[in-house]
Amino acid sequence: MKLRDLFGKGKTVFSCEVFPPKKSDPVDSIYQTLDGLQDIRPDFISVTFGAGGSNVNQSTREIAALIENRYHIPAMAHLTCVAAGREDVDRLLDGLKADGVENVLALRGDVSPDYPPKTDFKHAGDLVAYIRERGDFGVSAACYPEGHLESPDLVSDIRHLKEKVDAGAQHLVSQLFFDNEDFFRFLERARIAGISVPIEAGIMPVLSERSIQRMVSMCGASLPSKLTRILARYGDHPDALREAGIAYAIDQISDLIAGGVEGIHLYTMNNPDVARQIAGSISSIRTI
């Protein structure tokens, strides 16, 4: 199933993201995560792509095939320009097709100091266009409610996003954010610019002050005062912060669905228990 076909059916699409195990761990260590996610029946599951190295990237294909063929949930495999040249892309796409995986998220990716970046595709839009030329895949792309870190301004950011959609992206997944007004303003800019494809809101529950500060520094997301107060009050109390972080994510999602968002993409960090708790709290409002 192409992911674009999930939208427009009278309910909010709910999807999850997982990442491959570390290179030192066997790929089947992902079973525990997927077993837990199977219980909540997400509409699809995406699998991230490593910064480099054939073992990590082979794991992306293996896990995506596992999701499709063992768990019978649509899978979306991530693919990045910096980690994959033309031959890498061809090999991975051929493998995904053979495994029955129909959907790819085309990204530029973050440059890793441990691996020299590939240069066949300079921008995500170039990779989108190349994958679409093959004709066999649903192609998704990323979007940034607060603008990409390298964009000079929000207008330029929307212009580049429109280029990715014009190149063939059929569905967009947003970077994490913590202030829903940032997302709603972004959505308005995108629609004014003529971007009409489904756009999912990316939500990451705050479970650790250290990890969320690292993610914020990497992607440039801002921390609203409400969340800053939560971190200040509960940052040294892991159980309390976990509870407050999950509550904050549920509140975010509830408000987004009330505002008519087309989909929620949950960054699970391979934690199925948190995903189950969040999914259970929003199960009724998704279908209204």
C-alpha cells in the first residue's frame, strides 16, 4: 500500500518511527519493539537509515521487510543522500521491491564525521526525483515547522519544500516540535504555497532532559515555556519526567487532532510501552 492512500478516510493517520539496533546488536533485537507496536496497530511504521556503513543500512531494509511481511503493517524505509550514492540507492530500492516494501522517505541526512558523504544527490529533492523516476514507490519527504537549520528564512524553507513536492514527494513528515502553534503556522504557509500533499506532525515524547536537549541542538526545535517548566521541575526525577513528558505529548496530539491535522508520526525511540500509552490515550479522538 502506498502511504498516500491512507489519508482522507475520515480518521487521523497514526504512525510510528523505529531505528535499527546498534551495529554490535543483532537485527532481531528489534522484535521486542515491533511486538509492542503491533498491539497498537499503527497505520505504518518507518525505519531510520544509518549515517553510514553497509550493516546499518542493510538493517533498514531487513526491518522494513520484517514489518511488512511478519507484522503485516505498511513500512516506510528511510534513505539519505549523504549515506547513499546512485548504486547504493539502486541496490536498496531493488531489495525493498523484492521484499514487498513500497514506501521510501527521501532525506538529505546529517553528515557524520565518521563517514565521508556521498555526492550523487546533493539535495533531498534530487533523491525524490530519482526514486519517482523508477515509478514503483510511494515517496515521502521531511518538512520543518520551524524551518530547517540551514534555511536563511521561513520563505526560503517553504520554497525548497515546494521543490521537493514538485519533484514527486507524495506525503510529508515533520521534524519534531513542541509548540503546536509553530506547526499550525507552518501548515498555513505550506498550503498558501500550493503544497497539497498530506502532512503528518512529528511528535517526540520528552522522557529524558539530556536526550531532548541533544535533539533540540541537532534540529533547532525551540522549547516553549510550558515544557521548560516541566524540565526544570522534573529533570532530576526520571519517573516524574517520564510521566509529565508523556502527558505533554498526549496534550500536543489531542490539540493537533482537534485542529484537523491529517496525521501523527510518533518518534518512539524504540520504546513500545510509551507508544502504547500514548496510542491508548488518543484512540477515540482519532476517529472523530
